[in-house]
Amino acid sequence: MKKIFALVAVILAFQAAAFAQKNKTVAEQDVPERYVKDFQRQAPDAKNPVWLSESNDIYMVKFDNGDQRQSFRFSPKGMETRWAVDTKFTPQAIKDTVAHKYKKYKIRELNVLSIKNHPSYEVRISLSKKKDKSPRILTFETDGKFIDDFEAMQ
């Protein structure tokens, strides 16, 4: 069981680092057809899709789905789903961890992340909202158990 959690933590760290990087906006016709079709099948009611390229075989699409901002990340290894959640809904266990381990930091962003149907929380914290000083990305299990912490790219 510990090996599974360690593997998930490593995968989440790499995935979150990839999301944090600056991506290049691309036209839908420049995205591999299988990703576009998968996106259209998974989110037929999506509004305002914006495609981004991380590399020549990894693409992300950000879109509005009802009143939620959502994104999918497509790679040869599969699809990752991310939902933005208002920080007022941050679970208490996550608030407690941030208050205890990251006393000077504030929660700036909360996302629910799903990789291969394994949900988790991704929390962006920083010292200052204005310039996002010293941003960090924290990952948590859905029960609030801390998984990982790494420095986010600004």
C-alpha cells in the first residue's frame, strides 16, 4: 500500500509540475485528432475551450463546464482531469496542515485532480497574492492526508 501511495505522489508531482509550466496556445486543428475527439466525447457541453501544448505529444484543454472551470490533460499515458474549486470549500484537514506547516502561507487555489480515476486535491499556496511570492503546490488525498509539496513555477 505504501508503494502505491509513493507512486501516486510521484505521478502527481510530475503532473502538477507540468500544469504549472507555461504552455503554448494552439489551434484545435493542430491538436491530435484522438485528443480532440476524446475531449468532445468527455465534455460535449464544454464552452470556450482553449487548447495548450506542453510538448509535441502532450496537450491540455481548459474550458467552462456549466459554472465550473475545468481542464483535461492528454498524453500518451492517458487523461488527467482537473476541476477548479472555490477555496472556501477547502477541507478542514488541508486548512489545518497549511496553518501548521506553512504558517505564513495562504491558500490561493484549490483543484480536484483525477488521474486514472484516482481523485486527489491540489492546493496552490503562496506568501503574497499580488506577485505570488514563493508559490508551492501541495497534494492531498481526498481524506485530507498530505502527499507531497514542491515549489511551483511562477
